[in-house]
Amino acid sequence: MRHRNLNYLKKTKKILILGSTGSIGVSVLKVIDRFPDRFEIVGLTAFNNLDLLHQQIKKYCPPYAAVGAHSISALKAALGA
């Protein structure tokens, strides 16, 4: 029996989550929470739910976050930027 090289499982995967405040994005974050050694969140995006995005940014500290143009000022104020 031939063994597969499983080294790829040991590497951290960099993840950008589009729509992190939606139902699928929230579910993805729950999976990532179960395997924190396998994933690094490098970005989060949201359109309207700034309160949840703010909580996610504080928890995961991604280097990048994006919102709809109409929400930029509100997010900056929430983050103190």
C-alpha cells in the first residue's frame, strides 16, 4: 500500500472570507475555530452587519477587512481608526 504525503495538512491555509457575517461565513468561521492550527484568516468582508464584522475583526485580527462603501465611516468609528 502506498502512503500519500500528508504534509499539506500541516501547512496553515490562508483564508479570505467574503460575506463573513452571513450564514455561510459564520459557519465557515465555526469550522475554523475548531481547527485554528490549520487556518489563518487574512481578510473578512461584510455588506451591512457592521456590529458582527466588528466582533469578528476583534476576535480574528485579520490584516484586511472590507465593507460596502456606504459603511466605511461607521466601521472606522467602531474600530477607533
